[in-house]
Amino acid sequence: MSNSQVAQADVSIVGELNADLILYGIPRDLPEEREILASGFTMTLGSSSAILAHNLSAMGTRVSFTSRIGPDALGEMCCRRLHEVGIDLSGVVRSTTGSSTGVTLILPLTDTRRILTYPGAMFEMGIEDVDIDRLASARHFHMSSIFLHRKLTPDIPEIFREMKRRGLSTSLDTNDDPENKWAGVLEEVLTITDLLFCNEEELIKIAGKDDVEAAMAQVAAKVPLLIVKRGSRGACAWRNGKRIDVDGIRVNAVDPVGAGDSFDAGFLHQWVRQAPLESCLAYGNLAGALSVTRSGGTEAFRDAAYREQFLAAHWRDKALIP
């Protein structure tokens, strides 16, 4: 696939690409052999990597995307959504054999949610699908969902090392580990990435500790910059033994799907512009807040007029608006 809209990217992303199917109003306990009715439904662009890429590009950062999809309508829909915001899709491989495009079924509950994912083609993406020179032509490299890249796993550390050798800054958002092991390639990548994004639950699992503060101190010692997403409570950063906290933005939350990925997008949008760390955190909080005001992880960003009005109304540091 190709897209001539982007000559050179600010951020190159390797990650998964699938659709989200979101069913609202489902009871917490699901009885067997019963037809359960949902109160609402959304089919939209899903996956941590793609939501981040979409929203980052929608805000005006040039993005290139590397992934693998199947020969089906879901893959086409996902690529169409990314193309709409000007993302370079020349790194997206459409397989003619093998699995179909992945899909995630999300069941939002009152306080939490159930997430069921069919990995599909994302499990089959290997190093032969990755153009290293293309990745390195950007200023920053990011990877999401490290545990969902089964075939690519052995080559992930070398990808990060090569990006560093070529002068890029790098970041990782682990997302969840479906096997709940939180080990393997992650330990090696933590020693060679510049920036780690995680939420408090992921942080505790990475550190193997029950206390958030202890987990934060332990993981912060392994990476140059640790960013911890705390939902409506904002976010904090650890760098060189110092902690910075930035409060969140109060909004009428409709759907938390993709909020963390949108935070990453907002943070990186300012990061590649060499903004102060406090501004990166604040813009991450802003993008996350925008995301939750509409259903799905990208719908609030697809409405350009609404997106720009929201960002302008809530962004205090006007000098940093691109």
C-alpha cells in the first residue's frame, strides 16, 4: 500500500492494526445459552498502535505506520481511517494468504471492561515485513503492544538498537500481556528505549510489586524517562530521579476506550517538537480527555472542527500550539 501525502515522517510506528467492535450495556455476568441485548454498538478503528497513529496524525504530526493485515474488508476499513488523516501506509503489508485482519471485541462495564482479541495477521508480521530504512527516516520511533508481536519478538531489541544507532529517540507502550508473564523481550527492550509509557496496573505487573510507588521507583531506574498514565488523575513522569506530576482535565467521559493511546499521541505530538516535559504531559492529558468524549478511540479526533475547538479551549500553553 502507498500514500504519497507524507514525504518524511516525524514519528514511525510499528504495531498492530485491527478493528474494534464495542458493545455497550452488556451485564457484568453473562448467562450461557441466552441472547443478551446490547444498548449500543460501535465499529471503529482499533488497536493501540493504530489509535495512537491516527490521533497523532490528526493533530498535525507526520506519521508512518508499519503493520500487517489480511485480505479482507476489516483491514481495508482500518487503512482507510488512517489514510483519511494523512498517514504514510507504505509499510502496511496486506497478506494474500494466512490469517485475516485482527479484531477486538470490547464490553464496557461500569468501572472496567472486558476485552477479547483475535490477533489474526498481527501474529504473522515478521522482520521481513519491516523496512528498517523507512523507519529510520523519521525523528522518533514508537512501538505499542510488544506482547502481540509473536513472530517479530526475537527481532524487536535489534530494531530498537538500530533506531538508536541512527539517531532516533524511541518509545514503548507495553499494553497488556495476554499471558500475564511480563517478561522475556520486555526486560531487554527496557534497557534500550528512551521512553516507557504505561498505566498503573501495567507498571505494577512490570515491576512485580503490589505498591504503585515502589513499582514506579523500580521501573524508573531502568529507563531514562518513565511516563505513568493515571486516567482522570492525570499523569506523572520520572527522569533522573525526579518526579513531575500534571493534573488531568475534567470532562464528561463517554467512553474510555483508547484514552491511554490518545495520551501517548498527545505526549509525542509535543515531544517531537522538543517541548518541555511538563507540556508533553499536559498535552497527553488533553488528548486523552478529548478521546473519552466520544465513543471509540478515534471518533473525537475524526471530527476536525470539534477536535480543534476542544484542544484550543483547554490548552493553556498557547505558544506551543503548532
